[in-house]
Amino acid sequence: MTENRYEQPITIHEAVENIHKRQYLLPGIQRHFTWDTERIERLFDSIMRDYPINTLMLWHITDPELKRNYQFYDFIRNFEENRSGGTRNEICSTTGQDDFDAVIDGQQRLTSLYIGLMGSYTAHKKNKSWSKSGNFIKRKLYLNLMKAADSNEDNLIYEFKFREPSDADEKLNDGDFWFPVGNIMAMAKPGEDNDKDDYADDHQLPKAARKMLARLYRVIREEHSIVCYRQNDQEPDKVLDIFTRTNSGGVPLSKSDLIMAIATSSWPELREKVETLTKDVWNDTGFSISNDFILKSFLVIYSPGSIRFKMKNFDQPQIKNLQEHWAELAEVTVHTFSFLKNQNFSNDSFRAKNAAIPLMYYFQETGLYQTCAKTTFSTKEPTAGITTDIIHWLTISFLKNIFSGQTDKLLRDLHDIIKQYGTNRHFPFSEIIREFRTTNKNYTVDDDFLDQILDYRYQRPGTEYVLRLLQGAINPELNYEQDHLHPKSVFGNKKELEATFTNNEDLKFAEDEANWNSIANLQLLEKISNIDKSNTPLAQWASNPSVSANLYIPEGTSLELKDFRAFIEARRSAIRRMIKEAVTQ
């Protein structure tokens, strides 16, 4: 394999000919052409002024498998504006084709050169209807050879302009001579018939115009102004990495953006379907999901091998696989986020979106995605136990930041555990804990960790997760909120506290916010029940038969305010024991 290297510079004429002969093509990672006529005109002005054109980056394609499995596109020659942005590149079949170069950096510049020298630009008249053909004007690029060489207010010296072809072109008229720039491509070499000098003689061009025509010929036909770096390595992902680091097309692209472009090149409807799915999830559940999330979900659920964002994971057979499973993937996605919404998670409180992917796989693998969003899913056996295990797994994952950092291996391992142990009557929470015990993603909770989370305070980050861990499955038809068991109001009443606590140490304990405003005095309560509770003393409220929540208060523990210290200590111990049991099953 020839090493990657800079090639000998070539002329603009050679580059455009390479496009025309399909020696240069565009890979699926490239975006649509976006330059307008003014930007193209400015490019040609820069070329005439000998400003450098940035290096082109080429990927030399020799591998038959790449030619067969990846989509490549022709350059646009005749661009037409439309409501959707304009002419799109057409697919070019490369199966069995001779070796060629895929342009991975330089698309906008090369397309502009191709349009200016061999094509046209059809523009829409501003503020006119898009439905009438008369509101579109087909223009070609011209250079006014009679323009004086002094810069104007736009800092342009040469008057390049996209104009409608007319009989007045190529004639001296009112001090102007509009030369079709594309004609320079067919002019003969100096000294041969029909060269630039013959053209100047035939049109009786004055000296200044002859000089400008000669300059145009030189910068297009003679100057070796285009420098190319050729990547000969046939490994697609190396090229993808190079593209993300060097692309100069404007807004930087992530690998997932590029993968989406590749996938869309093989399945044009994909982008619209992804947009529809993200809107459906947002409208139905209030969760926002990204292209990255959707593509990763597909790999985890339906791809048997690697789940990394690599080009080979999105070749044409894989995109066909995605297309075949799209309807189910979309349904699983919507239902999973509906389940999370019903379980009182929100876009803000669901700390790591990737944590939804193993859950989606579990629902898809077991078929439970068809019922998981229903209100009955979390309130009736056997799904109540499944829901509680899911909540325990999610909340411990969030509390321990299991989904921080790189998650590909984590997602693949979770997939394998769910596939082996998950059933429609069992979510494998205990198996996940066991299998991850010796990894850096373990769910172990030591005493230091427990002390830390038990000190979380009312409505602070992490508190919701600890309370969700205690609550387990909730009734989706009810709203829940954090509140204090011993009412918060009593701890702001110094006189009442001094009257209640005769022991000074007990008084200081009750006054300390770290005790009355922390997990040991907090609970997720049904909103209606919480309204009823309000400032009611705990002992009185808990005696009501309608209070059904598991408060994790050991039997025999006094609920009277005067015994607050013993209550907090007993409840901390009970919560500590519950969490340890949950992650050591």
C-alpha cells in the first residue's frame, strides 16, 4: 500500500476535469452544497489574486468492498435552489469501478469551481413564489474583462458575476465585456489554433482586457495551485477520524453526525424518520433524544457485534437491517420513555440518557415494550416486581455514576446479561450486580458511600434518586413529591423546640439542618397525601390507616417529636440496611 502523502500540486483545470471524469467523487460523510453565488464569485476573485486555496484531502479508494458497500456521490454541476435547500448530489454506483478519489475535505470549493467553470446556478427570485417556474433564473459565471483593477467596497478587484446568458455577452458594450468563464476550459494551449490570443483578436479586445484574459487562463490552466493530501489507507474509520479533525466546511461535525450522513446516503428517508421519532418522544414524554442516542440504540438492540460508531457498523447491509427494524425500534423508544415518564422521571432528572438503552433492549427482547407504558405495568403482578428492580437498577446507576465516561463496553455487557437472564417475569438486577462486582463499574455500596448519600438534603442533587430507591415502583396515575416526615415548620420554631427537648444535646441535634432536612427525615409522598399531611405531627399523620407508604421506620420506634434523635438514628440504620440488601442480592 502506497503511504499517505502530499501529491504534486495540480491546476484548477485538472481538478475540474477529474470531477467531470468521476475521478473525484464525494463520500456519504459529506454534507450538502451550501455556497451561494456571492461566495462562489468571491472564490474566483481570490484565485485571480493568487490567494491560496486550502489543501484538498482525498481518500484514494482501491478496495472493492468499499466500492460495493459504501455510497458515493457525483458533484453537482448545475445547481438549482428550492425550498429544501437546493439540488442534492446524485448517487454514483462505484461497484466494479476503477480506483478513484473520495474528497473528504474540499467539497464546497471544488463544487463551486465545477459550477463556475462547467455548470450553472439557478437562483430563486427573492420574495417570489416558489411554485412558479418564471421565478427562477438560470445563470452562468462571467468575468467582466473590462473592469478596472481597483478594489470595491466588498474588497473585490475582479468582477465575476453569475448572469443570464444573452446575445450581448462577449461583445464590447457600454465599456463592459462579459466573458463566459467556462470557455477558458476549452481554449487551446498558447500558439495553437483557437487559443486566448486568437479569441482576443476575434473580439477586438483592448490591451487591459487581453491582460485579464491571460491572467484568467494562467490561474485556471497553468498555475499548479491546488495541493492535495492523499490518504491511501483503506480503513474507513481512520478516514472518519481524519475528517472530524480536519474538516473545514464550517460547523464541526461529530462522528455521530457523519455516521448519520453515511446512513442517510443509503436510506434517504432515515433523517426524516429520526426527526419524527425525536419529536414524538418529546411531544409524548418530554424527553429529548439525539441522533447519537438513536443510532447507538439500534446497534445495542439489533447489531450482534461492535456497537462503536464505526463506518463498517453502518455499511449498506447494516442500514438495511436498520430499515427492517425501524418500526419496532421507534415503538420501543417511545414506549420506554413513556414508562420512564410514568415512573416520575423527567428529561432533567434522568441523568444519563444511555441508561435507557439497556432498558429498551430488555423491553424489546421480552416483548414487554407493548405493555410497559400502560399504567397497569407498575401496579399489578408480576410487573410490579420488575418495575421495582428497574427503578433500583436505574437509581443506583445514577447515584454511582455508572454511565459516566465511555459506555460502549458497559452497554454491550448489559446487553449480554439481559439476553442471558432477562425474561418477561424477571429483570436481571441481581445478575447485573453480580457480573459487574469485579469491574470498575461495580454497584458496591460501602459505608462511606452510604454515609454520603444519607446526608443528601431536601431537593438537592441526588436526593431524588435515594428517595426513588426507597420508593421503588410508583403508581403512574399519581404525582409524587419530596417532603419531611417530621414537619419542616417545627424546626424553625425555636420556642417549641426548647419546650420539647429538655436535654441540651437532643435540642442541638434537632436544630441541626443536617438531621431534620436530610434523607432520614424525607420521603416521596403522593401529592394528595402530602397535602393532607401538611404540618401535621408525624405520630398523628402516620396513625391514619390511609397512610400506606413504606416509611422504613423500624417497629417500635417512637414517632413523637421528643424522640426525634432516636427516630433519625433508627431510620438511617433502616435505610442503610435496605440499600445494602438491594445491591447484595
